[in-house]
Amino acid sequence: MINKINIKMMLLQSAKFLGAGLATIGLAGAGIGIGSIFSSLVLGISRNPSLQQELTKTAILGFALTEAIALFCLMMAFLILFAF
């Protein structure tokens, strides 16, 4: 028989899973952002090949910042799952 404590624990567990799932939505946005950065890099280099080094440096910086956001989202999901 399910008592109130079991129901409370099941609700807490389901809220943790739901919160972690919602926290990972940011990973999709980061993937779109990274694809946009590198597609713009390829387009920029194809239009002006002499700026390849400068454009690549800027793209790598943009990639690092976008990837940092993805790692923050993943970190929050793991914190929700395993710390609370």
C-alpha cells in the first residue's frame, strides 16, 4: 500500500527528473549556436579567403563562449539530479 511518505518521495523524484530535463533544453540552443558560428565562418572564408586567420580566431572564441553555456546547462542538470 502506498502511504503519504512514498507519494512525497515519488513526487520529489519526478520533479527532479522534470527539472533536469528542462535544464538540458539549453543544450539544443548551444548546438544551434555552434552550427551557426561555423557556418558563418565557412561563408566568411569563402567570400574573403585573406581573412581566414582573423575569422578563425573570432569563431573559436564564439565557439568557446557558446560551449560554456552548454556546459552550464549540463552542470545544472547534474546538480538537480544528484545534489538535491
